[in-house]
Amino acid sequence: MSAKRPLTEAEGEADTNATPSAGTGSGSKLVPYTSYGDVYSVLVALKTASGEEDIVHASQRALLTVNTAALPSAVQQVAVRLATQLCTHPTVDSASVVTGLVDSLYTAEPSVRCEVYQTLFKLHELKGIFNDAQLAAEAKQRLDDAAMRDLNHSQHHLRCSSLAVLPMIKPRKNQSTSIDVFDTICRYTTDAHPKVRQTALNAIFREHLMSVKLPVEMYDECVVATKDDFEQVRLVAVELVWAISSTYPEYPVVIQKFKVAETIRLLDDAFVKICDMVNDSSVVVRQRACTILGRFKNVDSKFLSQTFSKQVMSHLRRFVPRGGTRGYAGRNRGVRGNHSRGFIPTPKGDADVESDEFRLLDSGAAGAFVHGLEDEYQEVRDAAIESITELSIGNASFAAKAVDFLVDMFNDSSDRVRLCAIRALVSIGERSLIQLTEEQLSIALSAMKDASHIMRRGIYEFLAVSSLSKSESLAQLMATFKSNLDKYSEDQMPIYKALKALGNNHSNLINAAFVRALLGISEHYLSREARIDDIVYAGNIVLIMNTKVATRNMLVSVLPDYVYSHLPYLRDKYRGCLPDDILLSVPKKHWFVKQMLENPHVDESVARLSLEDRRTAAHRAFVSLQESLSRCCSGSGSCSQTTGLAGKSTAELKQKTREFSSAVQNNAPPDDPSVRNYELAVLHYAKLVSNVSSVQTMADKLYQRAEVLDLASTLMYGSYEIEARTIGLDLDSIFALRYLRLFVHALWISRHQANLYDPKVSEKLVDEFSQRVRRLDQLAQSRSADISELKQLSLSVGNNNNKKISDESITTFVHNFKPSLFAPATGRCQYAQASFISSATKKRIIEFNHLFPLNLQIKSSVVWVDRRENILVTVRMPTQECVKLYPPASSLKPLALMQWSLDWDSVPVSLPLGSGEGTSVTVNIALRQAADIPWTDSFIVKGDLVPHGYKIESYYKNLASGNHQYVDIHITDDGYTVNVNAVEFKPPPSIHTRA
């Protein structure tokens, strides 16, 4: 280490004459910074400096300052920080700066070397300097030698900094680090200073986070580090024990004591070691240990069961007699192993006091979760509950033992702990019903009196996944529900949801005697009709009607008639509380109730009509709709010579559309489903014609109103939806849909020409519009269709030489446009649709990390789709972006003709950055339909507005790749929504210690 010397007179003058800012030209003399203020002024000046020469000159002066041994160490440290900031500038050569910093490691003081190591560590994290090919191998070797030398320095700060840099110097091949580096680092896990031990373990753990496979030989050092006196060392050691055990779960570990050895898996041994850490003196370590326990998978059941018992169980004990195995076998046996007459045999279950116990786990590890649940800090209790929940997923016996302990947590003093225990029990019960004992039920009933409505709702959800063994217990529970309904009105719907599940789970307990006692019905006398608005009575009906169908049919002789007459009202008022198969339990004498249940929003007078009368009324409404639609379409009736859609005929069409929609809702479907599909297709087309009328009424403000474009996108999508989902359309119906798209295309051409968008976009729209007109004209001639508007437009397109249609022609076509008649062949139409069979996950809220894709599970049925490759899954992101995913062929299995079963176990969804807590994604099943004019139709359906100057080449590139060849049509009525919460990525604790 070189001694400091004072600055000479010449150096002082040079420093005085030097300008302390970054704005020193490259031609001035290069001198080091001599004071802290000089360097700090440069740091401030760098925020506004823009000249490249100034930046390069400042970096050279900083390196000179670092390598000038006579300067104070504080000035050199600030110069190192200045060099770090300058390396981020693109004009500065990072390799030369790193080489200069490495050279200073051989002359600078320990505090400056420590700063240099930390700087190199930061630069490698930012720019990967040690992976850069421009960095000379000699510089890497000199850095390696300096780091190895400083590992033996007396100052712990320098040892820590050099340890952090050491793994980065060594090159990695195939995601592995050389064994000698690990050996070097492992030697410092037993260093005298705790900061050095922490840094060594952090360096190893960082390699694991970078997908480096750690050697299994490190396991013993990590286990020893879990008993360290320093808290931060134990935290990292616990993480490493889990990391190594997850890498080598089946690696054999030999436990030897009293000359008796037994081999267990490394995974089980690590689980035992971390269980012992639950008794640590630090609350942070205890919390981390409880959290890590939940990460273990496939742990042996004997070790899992021991976590709920503070005494070591017999299956984890090995009795070894004192004095070895020669000539003595305990007090109950003779020398040769025969029973001795003079000794009293040891009772079964008692331990032999003359033998030593060989236990497969420490006594402190026994009852790990019991200790965690009894911890004085709620953070530890929360972590223990979460781990119990995760371990219960893969082990049913462990879940059964955990129920008793989790129910006891209902008496915890912390609201957060109680709620966490409730959620854990709900998660367990969703997989298999929880059998409650009388004591556990008593605790749950006491928790139902909690002042917090969140806690009460959690208890209701827990009871919904529970099962009772006695009808007396169920009666006691119903009495508590009655009390809560009277006291807490806001709990009505959560209680009804719980009663629905309880009725389904306890059909064996709900018999005639129980129902009479619940409803207050006498076996010998007529009972008074209950008030239909009584919330307690409604809850009792929800419980009874959600039992199995066999149980409900058995109770028909017990339930009074007014109960069945109340069912339609209760079904409509409390949505989702009554079962879907409620019709199977209504007696034949209440036929009008069945009709009211079959058709929602139908009053009793309509329901009492005969089925044939209602079908006749629906058919008359459809005939009226067809006649009104025929009058509005071109080439039909006396209105065929008029221009546009007349206001009177359009108003009549809207009225007939509403009347038939109401008739469809109030009427049972016809015997032939294809007839109803035909009627729905006509109804959908009638709604599109009404939208055409709305566009024509806004023709005076066609270029200023955004509503016109919204309606145009709706018309284009609706026409493709009818064609894609309806199977069996004839050519005349397809022509009507394509003619409607021609009208929408004309609107968009006028939009682009009027607002002076990119001329290439307008030219593209006009070119494809001409193609569409020619195709439709040929199709109309083949179908013998006489449409004057199409002929005039075809003549205008034929005379178009500059590929730009006049505004007058577009306006005339829009005003004179009349849709073509849409009349599919009756009895030949089927409707494509899909429905979700099971949800994407059993959890209500999914936690995700932006670094990894979110995998969902989808199971749905798809009917009336001819080709498998046309089925796709769309995911609506929180940013409203729609992502298309094509299911693999193995996930789509044919069930019958045009019927498919979609069972996709892993749907990869990559959520964008910025998706935080409370966001959601919506999953839909879609059907791709080939577009008539691929680019334009996809462009209009999306509703894109291309700004001026947009490069049209990108659109052609997408068109060539096939991105606009199809229009995606959703065939699910309601998408499935998944709520997601972002989980913050927490890096390991910082290992840097400033000088």
C-alpha cells in the first residue's frame, strides 16, 4: 500500500488552473481532480453537459484521479462514482474505463478498492461488461488476481465486495459455473465476520436465480449456516436449503446415530431442517421458514403429519439399546434374546428408559405448523396458514389434519389471520368437503357473530364447502342463519349462496321431519301460507330446493302447494339461488308453474295459456316481421322504386323486431331447432337493417359524426356473424349480406376522402371497393337480381380512371341504398355456439408475475362448426387488447358431426406490464370467418382510424402474413372472466456494503 504524499507546487497550480466542470475541451492538459468539491461540481455539470468531448475528457480525468495514489481516498471514491455514471454514456468506451478501474486495484487504498468492486458489480448488472468481447482477457485475469488477493484482506468490507464480483469474472458455459468458484465462495460461508458470510451465501443464491445448477455438496454448508448467529445469514441459508433440495429431491441423505444409519431423501431432510427454523429467535426468519414450507412438493406423509404434533411420533423413532448390540438387548430380554423370568415387560406404548432414541428429525422440528400458528406475530401466523393451504393441495390426509387447527384460528385476535384461515379452509373444501365436528361447528357459529361483514361472508363461504353428520347440527346452523338474517340485512345474498351449497351437500339429512320443523308445518292440520317476502322463509326454500332430485320428489307430499307457486317469484328475485333443474321437482298439477319457470319474465296469465297458443302467437309475430322486412328491402313490393329506407317502414320494422324478440323470450322453442335458428337469423338481419336506417338519417353530417363509423363497424361485424354462425344459408341470403358490406365499404371510403387521410390508404380502399362491386355485379347477374343502385355504382366504377370515386357518387349510393331481401331456406339452418363447461381455475383470484405467462385451463363444448382449424380462443387483456390463441389439435376432440370438445389444460397468457391488483382477463371461444375483401373488412371491423402519414407498407406486410385474411366471431354468449393480481418480484437482499 503506497503512502500518501502532498501535492507539489506544479500540480497545485495545474489543478488551480483546471476548470472543475465537464465543459473542458480535449485540448487542455489532463490533470486529476484534487478535491471533493471538484468532482461533485462535475457530477452536477454532467446533468446539463451535451458535448461528447466534455464527457470523454471528464471520464479520462476521473480515471486519472483514481490511479493517482497521492490523492485522498474520499476524492478517489467520488471519482469512481463519476466514472460509473460516465460509462452509461454511449460515447464513453466502457472497456477502457473498466481496464483503468482494474489497474487501480493494485495501487489504491482498501476503501477505494471496495468502491471499485462495487462499481464493477453495478456495471456488469447494467451493461454485462464481463460478457463483452471488447474487454481484454488480460484485464479479466488481473481483476481475478486482485479479487483473489483481496479475499484474504483483514477488512471485511473489502472481502464482501470482492466476493460479490468473483462469480461474474468466471465465464459461464451451458448455464453452469465452475466448481472451483463455488469452492472458493463456500470457504467464506464460515468467515469470522457475519457480513462476509452473508455476502458469500448471497453470491451462491444469485447464481441459483440465474438458473445455475448448484452442486449438491453445498447442502451441508447451507444447513450449518441456518444455525448462524446473524439473522441475515440464516435468511439466505434457508432459501439455499430449499433451492438445493428442489434441484436434487431424490438425492439420498444418510442419518447416522449410535451406529445405526437410515437413508432418506434430500427433499425430506430439507423439509425437516426448515421446520426446525420455525422456532428461530428472529421473527423474520420464522416468517421466511413458514413461507418456504409451502413450496415443497411430494414430501413424505410421515414428515407432513409430524408438523401438527409437538411430540415425535413413533414412526419417526428408532430405539437403540445402550451398550451396543452384543450380549444385551434391553431390560426385557436375556443374554440370548429369550424373555427373562425376572424382568417385568414394558407396557405397550411406553418408552424403554434403558435405551437411546434415534429420531429422524429434531425435537424442535416437531409440530412446526403448531408453533407457527401459535406465534406471537401475525406475519408468522399468516405465512404458516398460506403454507398449510399449499401443502393441502397435494395431500388429502394432511388437509384433513389441518382443518382442526385452521378452525381454531377463528379465535385469533387478528382479523387478517382469521380471514386468512377462512380462505385456507375454503380452498381445501373446494377440493373435498370438510367434515365438521360438533366442536368445530360451535367455533364457526361463534365466528358468525363477528362485527366485520367480511369475516361473516368468509364464514358463509366456509360453511358452503362443509358437511355435517347430524340433522340436529344442521338445525342449529339454520337457527344461527335466521338470527343473522334478522340482524344483518346485508348478509342476505351471501347466506342464500351458502344455503344453496348446504342443501346440495346434506340431502341425506333433509327429510320430512326436518322440513316440517323448519317450515312450521303441522302433520295433521292445514298451515297458513307464508309471506312470500319473508327473507327467512325464502332462505328455507333455497335450502330445501337445492337438495338432490330424489329428495325433492320425496318431499312433494310434505311441501304445501303455496311453496311451488312461490318458486317463479323466488327464482326471478334471487338470481342463481335456485337450481337449474327445478322443473324436475314440480308436480304435474302445477303445470302453469312449470311454464313460468321455463320462460323467464312471464306472468301467470300468460303462463296459463296453452303451449300451442303461445307458439301460434310467436309464429304470427315472425310472419309480421318478415313482411315488414320485405317492404324495407330492395326489389320487393311497391316500395322498390323509392330511394333509401322510408322512415315509416323503418319505424314499423323496429316495432315488429321488438315484438318478435319478446315473443321469442316468452315462448318455448319449436320442436325443430333449425326453425328457431332460421328465425333468429332473420331477427338479427332485421336489426342490421334498422342500423342502416340510422346511418341514412345522419347522412347530412356523414363526415363529422363518429357515430356513423361505429354503426358501420357494427354492420360489418354483424353481417359476418350471421354468415359465420348460421349453417345452411342459400346464395340469395349470402348475396344480401355481401351487398350490406358494400354499403359499409362506401361509408369508409367517404370517411377517408373527406378527412384527407393517407392517400395510399384511400387508394387501397377504392381499389378493393372496385373489386367488391365487380364481384357483386357478377353474383347478382347469376342470381337474376335486378338492383338499380348496384348497376349505377358498377357503371361509376367502370368509368373510374383515377381510382377515386366522387363524393357525389358515394352520397347518392348511401342515400339510395336499400338492403337486399334476406330469406334463408326454412328448416336448413343451424347455429354455431360454444359454452364453458368448467372454469379456468378453482381459485377466485390468480397471482401472477409479469416475467412468466399465466396458464389457464379451459374446457368447453362447441357445436355446429365444420372445421377444427376455424376454432380459436381470444383473450381480452386489461389494456383491452384482444389476443388470439389457436388451441393444439390434441385439445379438440370430435364428439359427433360438427360437435367438438375443447379441453385445453395450459392456455398461455402473457399479461402486459402495468397490470396490477384488481385487473382481469376475459376468455372467449371464437370462430374465424374468411373475409370477402381481407384487408378492408378486417380494417373496418376493428374500427381502426389510420392517421396521416401512416406507412401503408406495414399493412401490406400484415396482409401477406395472413393476419387480415379472417374476421374473428365470438360464439360464446358470455366470456369467462378471471381476476388476477400482480405479485412483485423480490430480488435477494442487497450484498453491498459501502466503504
